Amino acid sequence: MRKNASFIAIFFFVAVLLYMLSRKEFSPIPADEKHVNVTVKERCLDCHAKDKESPLKKEHPPKDQCFECHKRAKK
């Protein structure tokens, strides 16, 4: 019985640890005039593509999934 309790405790510890490590905070889409009508990734790349006014960093993950990570800022 003691082995089962230890196993369950370790299992839950690892599950909680993995959950905490998987949570990432992403910067929201600003609630300003520039971003108010941005609803598709192509509009993001108008400013955030390479050689544009605010290019993404090289280590930024896939550039075609903007709205999967970034959500609208609350007003």
C-alpha cells in the first residue's frame, strides 16, 4: 500500500510540474489604433515581417500562428 501511495504522489507531482512548465505567458495584441483591425496573420506581417518597422526576433516561433499564442488585450 505504501508503494502505491508513493507512486501516486510522484505521478501527481510530475503531472503538476509538467503543467506548470507548459504554461507560457505571451504578450497580448495591443488594444491600440494600429492593431484594432488586425484579424489575420497577413496584417501582422505588414509591420512584423523581416525588414519592416517592428520585425520579429529570429528565435520567434513559427510566424504563421499569430493568434494561437497572442490574444487581444483587455481594454
